[in-house]
Amino acid sequence: MEGIYRAVMEEIWRYTGLSPAAFFTIAGMMIVVYRIVTGMFVDPEDFNKPPVAAIINTVDSYSKSNFVNKYLNSTGAAKGSSVQMGDMTEEQLREYGGSNPNKPLLVAIRARIYDVSSSRNFYGPGGPYAMFAGREVSRALALLSFKPQDINGNLEGLGPDELGILQDWEEKFIEKYDKVGQLVAEPRANSDEQN
């Protein structure tokens, strides 16, 4: 057994150039960082959901009815669930960037608008993705960028790798958030009116 251990330790040193202690320290740190980063992406429904399943069956029918009336709408969805917003321009979308706590938080990807209000801790004021709220963010997601100049819907010059990354993000948004509208171009003044 000791021979196998020694052979493995020598291979680690020969292959990586690191001492076994350094190798296992780095490997351990990578696992810790991975768990921390993946823990940041909790499903918003699980993060913000009241513990309905834990309490709903332990209360009397009157309390249960009050709970349902307080937290759920007639369709069984959580109150405050997404309302269809329809078509809107980028200027109109900016009104849903978190400055008004009574309005939903909206984000657009490939001109599709998603309600991210269930992740207010991420997209709301002070959140790590607050700069995305009320904006078309396709380019920023494709480039994995937080630069203000990249927070837009311009996909020109992006390669297949970036477009693949954007597709992954879009699939995550489709799974987690309700699509509530579509971005449309700013209305242009009629050329007859300009003359």
C-alpha cells in the first residue's frame, strides 16, 4: 500500500511540478471556490419562497385559507407573480430597473423581456447584477462582462463561443423567469411629419 502511495505522490510531482501538499491544497481550494460560486446561483423560487410545504399541512383550515389568500393568487401562483408587459421600447424598459420598489424588475435578452423580481436580491439595488435590471443585456452575458459599454443588445462581432454562452444564459432565464414582453424599436417620426 505504501508503494502505491509513494508512486502516486511521485506522479503528482512529476506531472504537475507541485509538491503533493501544494497539489492537494490547490485542489481543495478549487473545490471550495466551486461550491461557493455555484451556491450563489440558487434557484430564485427556492431562495425567496415562503416555506409553504413545511407549514401548509400543519394548520387548521381557517389558517390555511388565510395563508393561501395572503400569498397565492387564484391560479395558485405566488402573489406578485409576473404580469404580462407586452411590447416596450428600451426607454420604457429602463423604468423597471429597480428605482421604484413597486414595479417589477425586468431584464431583456435577445429582445425578450423577463421578470426577474423573484431575484430582487441579485438584480435589485445593491445586488451584484443590479446594473442589468431595466436593460437589454445580451452582449454583456455573451461576453461575461460587467462593463457599462457591453450592457446592450448588440450581437455584432460575437463569435460562436460567445453566442453559445449567450444561449446558455438564455436557457437559464427561460427556466427560471417568466417572459413578460418583447423589446421593440423606438418609434420613428414619420418622414411626412418632418417636412
